[in-house]
Amino acid sequence: MRAQVTNAGSVRPGDSVGSDGGFVVIDRVRRAQGRKPASGENLHLLTASGDVIKIRSDEPVRVLRRA
């Protein structure tokens, strides 16, 4: 299975996202609350272990899609 490069806004629960030299499975995707940015939006990607990855929806990420 090969990693794809895509915008963070297209990440879905169950996908694996490249982080710190490895991949972590995303359990939930949540929109950040608060002030809206000029472009894109702020996302919180919650992992199965309880960690939170904060990223903008228009930033590129490496993704392994779930089967």
C-alpha cells in the first residue's frame, strides 16, 4: 500500500496520517472552534491513543487510506 499526498481536509476516520516518521490511525476528525481563518479551516485529528494533531485543512499530508 502506498501513501498518497492530499489535503488534510480530505482525511477521514480510519485513515493513517504520516506523523514524526511513522503513521498514526485517525479515530475522529473535528473542526476547531473559534475564529475562522481567511482560507481553509483549522482541524483537530484525534488519534486512537488520544493524541491530537492540529492542522489546517489546506495543508498537504501523507495518507494511507483504510481498506
